[in-house]
Amino acid sequence: MVYITRKETFSAAHKLSRQDWSDQKNQEVFGKCSNPNWHGHNYVLWVTVKGEVNPETGFVTNLSDVSQVLKSYILDKLDHKNLDMDVDFMKGRYSSTEVLAVEIWKQIEKPIMALGCSLHSVKIQETEKNTVEYFGS
């Protein structure tokens, strides 16, 4: 089994809050991430796929094809958008990086499988100090 990773970047805004909580409670739990005027991040996304090496090509899969899946299903929807307001697959969900990683997985799992490999992990760096990695359910 060989693992290969594609790295992409996107910028997006979001706000962490619960509408059923007071502003004070949201501030206590989510801190500056509950800013009523939103805030943004320059995210780094790593998607790792796995499979056997094709003896005819020497590839697990063509990383250009993985890049196109990410562009079509993820980057075109997320980049320079508000995760809470603009992104169809995030509607009604908390826009934490943890939830975002799970939802990205759901969007790309089948298109990645169609490339003849399988999805191993989705890793997102939200800040220089905070990274989330998801390996599927």
C-alpha cells in the first residue's frame, strides 16, 4: 500500500457560536472565534489517498486528477467564502475545523474512489498552531 498526498490552500471566514446561547456564553466558550463580525483563516488542506502502484504508470493515481477533484468539490466552494453562509455542504453545521474536515471527506470520498484509489485522510491546518486530521468513520 502506498500513500500520496496533495496539498492545497484556501482562505475562508467563519464564526463559532450557538444561536441558542447568549453572546456572553458564546464568548466564554468560543472566545474571539465568536466575533459577531466573523473572522478568517488561510487554511492549508492535505488530502492523502492510498492504493497499490499501477505497474503501467508507476502511480497510485494521477495527482493531477486528485487536484481536479479538490478544485471542483472543495476549493471552488470554499475559497474566499464564508463557511457559515456560502458553502452548501456546511449549511446548518458548526464551522469548526473538526466539522469541516469531516464534511470535506464526505464530499470527496466517492470521487476519489472513482480514480482507482481510496481516501486515507483529510488534514486541515487552521492556524500555525492548530491542525485537525480525519481518517473517516
